[in-house]
Amino acid sequence: MVKPKRDPHKKSILKKHNTLHARPEEVTDELFQEYDFFDPQDQLQVKYEMLRRVRIDGLPIVQAVQTFGFSRPAFYKAMRAFDQDGLWGLLPAKKGPRRSHKLSQTVMDFIASKQKQDPSLRAQDLVILLQEEFGFCVHPRSIERALQRAEKKTP
């Protein structure tokens, strides 16, 4: 059976939703090779089928992770997530901020000026000042980490 070409738009949708399989070329399961319904680029479908093949078909875990392009820790994580939350558990978690988005350069300049005025200010004191000045709350530990990063950048 000749498989029809995949929709190129689907890859961008999978990427947008963070469900694009990182290594689709490693998916060697016969269903994914033979039938167009099974898409090796669709990480959600690949994970589900990997779990199904182990639980229903009795495929050994070692063989399943090799066949579906995942590591053993990834398999066990997927299995726990599926047991706990069903299919929703296989969806990737939303990625959070990768930097201190509240502590912008303007905010850090404000902190520096306040510390210059009063060097005895603690992170907890700065939390209160930031709340009053900018109207948002920041954890004291976030301030401490931001100050440590700023200190490392200063020659």
C-alpha cells in the first residue's frame, strides 16, 4: 500500500502545540510505517500507541522505547501521566517563563536605586517597595536570584 503524502501544514500545527515528535524517523513501529492514519510526527499519538502496545499487545518496554523513539524514563513518565490524567496527561505541559519577566531592566534599576539609598534593604523590603511602585508581587527569592545574576554581569 502506498502512503499518501502528509499535509505539510500539520507539522506546523504540531510544532505550535508542542506535540511535534523530536525524532519521528526513529518510530519504526509497523503501523506507523504502513498506515497513513498513524503519524510518527504526532508525539501524542506516538506516546499513546507506545503505551497501548506495551499494555495491550504485551510488547516489552525496552523494545517499545526503541520502536517509538523514546527513552525509558520518558516511557515511565508517560505511563504515570496517562494513569493519572488519561489522554490529557500525555499532552506536554505548558512552558512557563524562561526568565524573570517581572524583573525587567526598569524594575532592576529601581531596585538598584533603592539599595543605593539604603544598603540595608532586604529582599522582603524590596517586595513591598515593588508592590507600591509597580503594582505587582514578586517572591523575595526571585529578587535575590535577579540580584545575583546582575552581580555576575557586573565586571
